Amino acid sequence: MKIIYQGKPREIEENANGFVAAKTLEPENKNKIIAYKVGEKTFDMRRVLLENEEIVFIHTSDKEAFEILNHSTSHLMAQAIKRLHPQAKFGYGPAIEEGFYYDVDFGDESLTENDFAAIEAEMARISKENVPFIRKDVDAKEAKKVFVDNPYKLELIEGIEDNISLYEQGEFVDLCRGPHVPSTGFIKNFKLLSLAGAYWRGDSKNKQLTRIYGTSWWSKEELASYLEILEKRKANDHRKLGRDLGLFMISDYGPGFPFFLPNGMLLKNALLDYWRKVHLRNGYVQVETPTMLSRDLWETSGHWDHYRDNMYTTKIDEKDFAIKPMNCPGAILVYKNDIHSYRELPLRFAELGHVHRHEASGALNGLFRVRAFTQDDAHTFIRPDQVESEVKAIMRVMDEVYNVFGLSYRIVLSTMPEDHIGSEEFWKRSEAALAQACIDSGHEYSINEGDGAFYGPKLDFKLKDSMGRTWQCGTIQLDVNLPHRFGCFYIDENGEKKEPYLLHRVVFGSVERFIGIITENYGGAFPTWIAPIQCAILPVSSAQNEYAKEVYDSLVSVGIRCKIDDSNEKLGYRMRNAQVNKIPFTLVLGDKERDSKSVTYRVFGEKEQISVSLEEFKKLITKSVEEKLRYL
Ligand SMILES: [Zn+2]
Ligand SMILES: [Zn+2]
């Protein structure tokens, strides 16, 4: 029979399945092919191909193969658990970004991480048995018979409208739509990682199940390097570093409301000073709008009706007020404070706005998930013909800022959702403008179909850190709703009133969260320009104390943040202490340095000690700050 492969018709034997197709078409890769696609659908290798189907193989190097492997590993784990804990009932077991999980009901028994070794050993045994994953298509009645003892799967079966499929691996059967690797022998390099409680279907009214997280890789080396990254992430946890380096704290008196400590404040201010410079240079004006505004305003903006559950409210003189969860309405009042001509647009109002949003206490996590944070917001009012050029201008700012931190990113364009305002024509035009801005700025983007807000399309910027994680930070959101609701206008060239468009955008997103991200990204060893203390000054003995003060004054005079450590501890101890605090430069001052007006410096993480004149050192550390280098 004929099928299509790499755009060309190919002859293949009658009733060939994926294995036969792989052997015929890519004999050199046949062991690396684990599934295949026809259009958007992915199939197991055992499925028989149909006449004229166009097939694409999935190789172990593809991202999709990683998902299939990990999802298959969740089945393998379930089978092992069932052998060891026959009473276990299974809920959901999907692949996730870096691995998989399965939600399990262990009945009266409770599992700990100490049980992992036994489960892993059983998984290894089943892997050796190399049992095939066999798909069976059944009707609901038959499926319910198989899962008669499992209320979770029964509930899932109720919700399936089209075909139901079961997968058998030896004595174990699971409800699943597939696909999977051909057999358990493909799964060799896995590790169970952690446990968490998870309500069935994420609903706190339901029973809490035990979620077991794990990860699975094609090679031993990949697994080992992933586990190494996990160790590094643990060591770089910003909550731990935040405490060790004196950056921030959270008190029981205010869960989710971070305090910035002196070192954290130095870091935050360095970041914000830079942010202000960038925005001034790029034509923004900075404004500040009130933290609390009256209910009428939030009703006009729509927040009172749609966002109320996340807002903190209070009463002033018997009237309802809300603490702002967003800066937009305030910025609009600023815009409306004047009459604007078409020639003034774009008008870019930047605001470092401290917003409050309610988050469930269980969701709070260091600086990553808080209830109060600073948005590095901007609201730009534009004419409809300025969408593309202004989005490009915003992207230049994003590029500049993210490059400074060495963070690469990818862009996602979210398009018209089912529920929307504005004409199809408006959406088509704006989506095209956003896409064109990406292309012209030299950035690829992917599309998230139908995920825009009801009032306009948006671009999301997903940053990648040094430990392989992705963080959504920047967004550019086009909005035709708020300008309309608030009756904003500008005077066009014919003297007529026209409605402007509004672009909401953030670069850092939440400044607090961004600080959490870079703290982990750098492992607390910040580049000189944002390091809270940039230079530690250590006199060898009290005989150099006076010279230490002279060096301190000289560095502070050029804006360097220094600290003298003239405590009674031994020099070695004080040098180690500077390293523990990850201070970029440590100066050691002895008689020789004092007499020749020089310093001996050491860069964080390096062994080498270098002697230069004080003037030379001042130049060097200033350069490190100005060029935003990671030390030198
Ligand atoms: Zn499955
Ligand atoms: Zn906004």
C-alpha cells in the first residue's frame, strides 16, 4: 500500500504498523523511533497504518518523545505500586514539563519518601520484564467493569464522550488515551523525586490523594545531569539565600507580604535605578497613582464585578474603597487629566506600582507567590495605527533589560478568544501587528490560539534561567476595553474626538518575583552592579584600620557599596566570610598596601590575589559596575 513520508508517496507492505514503517523507511533510526504522528494525532508503534496516511516519526530526541516516555513511566510506577500496595487506587498520571506524576489513593496507608526505593526497585524489575503496552478500545460499559473498584477512573469514564481506550501492561490495566512507548523495557533511567498532597481534580472539597513526582530520561547521563540541576536549584533556593544573605523576610504577622531587609533593599534599588534610566531613555514618563481608590472607579474598570475575590477592600467615610490590584485605572485617570492631541501619542506612563492581590495561603511561596508586589508597569496610549511600531519599541526595552541578565526568552502570541469584544477585523489587524513586531525585532514566536484576553491579543515573554526553568515575566497586552469604558479620547488631525488604544506592559512583571528569579539564577552571587555589598575591605590588623577607612571613603565617593570588616576574627575567617556573603570584590590591606597606597584584591570565586594601586582598583570596579559585568 501507499503512504506519504517526508512529502513523498512510499510503498509499504499491507497492514504495516509503526515498527514495520520505521524499519522500511528509517532503518538506521528504527531503535530511536518510539511513536508516530498523522496530522495532529500521535499513535503507538503497534497501530496499523492506513492507506495514504502522511506519517512523521517521533524520535527519542524530540520533545514529544520525552513526554511520552515520562507519561509511560507514570504507568510503570503505578504497576509497581499496585504490586506492592494492592489497595492503591489511581487518579491522574500525566507527563509534566520535567517529568511526570501520579495521584494515588493509598487508603488507610500513608506513603513516605522512604518507600521510594522499594517502588523504584519494582519498577526496575518490570522494566527488565519488558512487558508491552497494549491498547484496547472498549465501550463505557466494559471500561466500568474493569474499574469497578476505582471511583476516580469511574468518574473519568463518565466524562469521556468519544472512544474509551485501555492500556494493558502485563497484569496491570489503566484507563488512558495514550500514546506510550512500545514496552516497559524502554524505561530505564528514572527517579522518584517527591510527594505532595493533591485534591482529586484540584478541588478542595474532594479527597486528598498522594501525588508522587518522578522523572524519566532516555540515558543515564541525562538523568544524572538533571538530578544535578535539581540539587543546584535546592542550593539556590531564594528563600534560603534570602535569609542567608539578608535580602528579605516574611513575618507571621503578614503572610505573603514580604519585608525587604537592608541588603535586599540595596539590590532592589539598584535594579529600580537601572529601570528608571532605561525608561527615561526610551521616552517614558513616570507617574505614581494611589494605593486605595473608591469603589466607583473599580466599578467603571470592571474589577469590582470580575476581580473582587482577589481584592482587599475597606471603608472610608462609610464608602467602599479597594486597594489596587492593578495600576491601569490610575493611569487612565492620569491620561484623562489633560486633553491630548494625536501628535502627543504614544504617551507612555510608567509606574512602579505596589499592588495587592489575594492569594490562597497554601499557594504562597517566598517571593515567587506573594500578596503584595511591585509591578514595573507602563500604560501607553496610542493611535490605532501605532500598534506595531510601539510594540516594537517596547520589545527593544525588553531585549535590553533581559540581555543585561543574560536571560534568553521565547514569545507566545495569544489570539482572539471565543468571548471577545471588538470586530474580527480589529483582532486580525492587531494580531498581525503583534506578530510583525516580533518578526521585525528578530524574534520567533509561537501562537496560543484563543488565549487572548476578551479585550485584545497579547504577547507573553517566557524567560529561561541558568537552571533550565522557564519564567513568564514580561507581557504586552493590547486593550480597547478600558479606554472605552473610561471615555478616553484624543483630538485627531481633523479636530475630532477619537478613542485611543491602550498597551499595558511589564518587563520584570513583579519586581519581587524577578528578584527571586535572579537570586536563584545567580545562586546569590550577583553581578557587581546589583550586589548589595560590592566590596569587602579587610585590614590585616588594626595597624591598617586608618588606611582601610581611607580606601572606604575613596570607593564610596565613586558610588561603590563597601563594608569594612575590622572585627577581631582571623584574616582567613574574615576572607571566608566575604565569600559566604558572595561579595564580588574582597580587598586585603596590609602594611605593604598601606605604604604604597595600593590594594590586594580577590574576585568572588577565584583564588588569585592581585595587587594594584587604589586608583587602578577604583577604575576597575567602576568598570565592572558600569558595564554590568559579573565581576570583571
Ligand atoms: Zn497512559
Ligand atoms: Zn494595566
